Amino acid sequence: MSERLRWITAPHRGLYIHALAFQLSDSSTKCSFPGPKWGYLVGVGRSEVPSIDSHYDGADEDESDYFTRESAEQAALHFGQRVADVILEFE
């Protein structure tokens, strides 16, 4: 993995969405994808920085293919916004 990991953060309805995209190490060796695939980790919380108090989830249920860091980050932010909306519905 040549690129360094980085968290990106976006505000949404009073909460913060934290996204971390990472290259999947085995995806390019087992299939004939046009490049490495990316996955993501997303967190939703009240802090502007990722913390242990955030609710985290990976892309296990997401069956989409992401071939760039930016596309995985965008998907994570979108998913995080949906999670935040659900959290706020039940408060």
C-alpha cells in the first residue's frame, strides 16, 4: 500500500461522519480488476475527530466495487449520513 491512511470528516445534522478508505490487499491478485479495490470504515459521532465514542462500521454489506480512494471515501460519507439520519430519528 503506497498511500498513507487518512481520516476525512464531514458534518451532517449536528453529527460528524468520519471516513477512512484503505486498499484491499488481495483483490487485485485473485481477480482481473482494472486496478486495486478499496474498502472503507465509517464512524458517526458527536466529536469533530474520530474517537472511541463514535459508532463504527465497515463496508461488509456494501457490494459495490471502489477502484479509487475518493470513490470509497464518497461512499463512506454517504453511508455515514444515512446512519446519522437513523440515529437522529431515534433520539
